[in-house]
Amino acid sequence: MVPLVSIQGLSVAFNGVAVLRGVDLALGKGEALGLVGESGSGKSVTWLAALGLLPRHAKVTGSVRLHGRELLGAPAHELDQIRGGRIAMIFQDPASALNPVLTIRKQLSEALALHRDLQGEAVKAEAMRLLNLVGTPDAARRLSAYPHEFSGGQVQRIMIAMALAGNPDVLIADEPTTALDATIQAQILELLSSVRREMGMAMVLISHDLGVVAENCDRVAVMYAGRIVEQAPSNQLFADPVHPYAQGLIGALPPLDGPRRRLTAIPGTVPDPARMSDGCAYAPRCALAAEPCGLAAPTLAPIASDRTVACIRAEASRRALLGTAAE
């Protein structure tokens, strides 16, 4: 079965410094994929590169296919139809993505005219329907308002409405709940889940919040220093992480039930891309690192029919985790 989106060997360099180092990802129709990792791991850059949204000085290589159609190097007019039409993105800072001098109606109407060729009263009716869909109160009146007249949660809902304007096949949600309080976060995430089910969209959820990913994603990819280090179904990853980095991320989460345990911390910091070694980028922070880890970066290898891990010490890592759990 051909995946909806297929990314193979995606690499990105800025001024000769590699920040993505051969990312391989696949997204199926209607699937929810979580992308997790520390800041600087390459989560957002992966999708900005895939959509051709990086600065001109960025060197992008590899392959990004949508339904088998190559996107890297595609003409600008084709990408204009795909961005917002087939693949939509909700950016980290929704307030900065809206034009402060245009009304919400104007901005929604522009997206509807571009991607669905709607005109006149049809545009107004569809803009109101979208605002109602995302739960904006008094939608008829708020269409004439400007971005600064909305709260952070309301602006995020408007950004979701704009993303849905083109009836996309894929929705990229980049930290969609940043700077929102817990109650509004829960509302936004429930909105994304319900809209995805209703429209049959695939979704990529980029987040630092592992709890959010666990509750909203079918599959999870863990990124570190520009590479995917582990991919697995969500329930398997959180129950049995294999890569030492994935273990460290999950070990830092306080359990909500069961016996208390001491939280673990990952020592050190994310490496500088300009000073990356030839070996495993995580080796300097890994308690299980051995001499071979510094020789070459490990590639993703299957450990089950639906799981891959990039670690030559994967079995030792799993044994260490089982031993810690037994204690």
C-alpha cells in the first residue's frame, strides 16, 4: 500500500552545517503521527523542508512524495496548490501567522478562494461554517473582527479553521497548544481529534508534551539531532521504549498512578550541529555507550514488524530498562 506521504533520506544544511541527516518517515491516510524530541532535534525543519518553506540558502536533498508525486524541486505554482490545499500547517505562533491589518473574514476568504475557488456569498457562508466548526462563539459578528481582538485560544481556533479551508489530506500541527493554559489546551486537542475523524485527515502532531502525543497519536517517531532514532505504535513506545533517548524522555515523566518512582534526567545537552561527531549523536549522553557507538551513526533497523530503532545497543538498553523496572 502506497503511503499518503513518504519522506526518504531528507537532509537539510544551512551554510554547510547539516541540521537534518537523512530522515525517513511515512504517513498513512487518516493516521495520526506524533513527532517528539528536544528543541533543535529537527521536528519542525522536517516539515518546513518538505513543504518548501525554508530560506533559499537552505540546501535540501532527499525525497518527499505526496501520493507518489515528488514535492522537492516541484514548480512554485504546484507547491502553492499543495500547501494549504493538500497539506495544511498550523504554526507554533498563531498570532504571528495572521495579518494584523486584515479582518478574519478577509483572511479566511483568501484561503477559500485560492484552494476551493469559492466566490461571493459562498465564501462568506463557508467562512462562517468553518468558524462554527472550530467552536468560535458568535461567528457571524467575529468574522469582521481583527486578530488582536481574540484571545490566544481563539486565535488558535482561527488558525485551525484556515488550515481546514482547503479540505487538506494532511494537517501538520506544530506545537498547537504552546502558551495556552491547560483547559484551553485540552479543548484545542479535542477539536483537532474530532475534526480529523470527521474529515478523514491524516495528522502530524509535533510536540514536546509526551502526554499529549500518547493520547492523540497512533504512532510516534522520536527525533534526536536531526535523525529519527525510534518509531513505534504509540502504546508500544510508551510501555516499552527501546532507544536510550526514548527511555530518557519517558523516564522524566511523573506517573499519574501506580507506585512513586524517582524521575530520571538525561545528562548533558543536545550537540551543536556544527560539531557533530561521525558516530551516534546521543553517545556522549548515553550510559550504555560503547566504543563502536562512536565510529558510525546507526541506521534505523526493524526490531518488530512495526517498530524500528537506530541503536546498536538496543538489546542492552531494553535489558537495562527491564532491570530498572524490576527494582
